[in-house]
Amino acid sequence: MIVHVVLFRLKPQLADATREGLAQALSRATRDIPTIRHARIGARLTVGRPYEQLMTTDYSFAAIFEFDDREGLQAYLDHGAHDELAQRFYAAIEQALTYDFEMWETDEGIERIRSAV
């Protein structure tokens, strides 16, 4: 499985129309791009743990999209609905990080960590 992880912070005083445009583009992408197997959007939660103090940037939101494979991720990235989403996203955000990860079941992931050079 491949996950596309986006951490982001919206611009302060974001215009309602820009916010709504982003929300609609997210909705359209998750509805219209068939290779997205699962999508979740969430807000940052803090629980008072020391690791929270290590974060140099506060990302208020996360979007996580799951794909079966690299081809599914690539189809998402090449889809017209993603183009619109990217355009709306960059107009609305103050800062973001985007990463793609190949994921494994726990035991396989642990073994890959052990064998990493």
C-alpha cells in the first residue's frame, strides 16, 4: 500500500470563498479519482506530551490518501481533479509538507527497519 500524507496549515484570514473552493476540490477528488482506496482528513490533536514541544511547525490539518500501489498514486497525481485540488490547495495554505510512503504490515515493516543500511 502507498500513502500520500499531507500536513498543512491554512492561511490566516482565509477568505470564505477560497476555503469553500478547497473543500469542494477535496470532495471532488475523493469522489472522482478511482484509485483512491481510502481518504481521511483530520485536525491536529495535542495531548500535552513532550514530543509535541519538538515540533518546529504547527500543521493544523492532515490529509491521508491510500492507494493500492505506485500506479494508483501516479494516476491520482495525473488526474484532472488532482490538478484542480493542487491549484486550490496552494492558494489556501500557508505552509505544508507532503510525503509518499510505501507501507507494510507491522512484522514486515519491522524487518525492513532491521535490515536498513
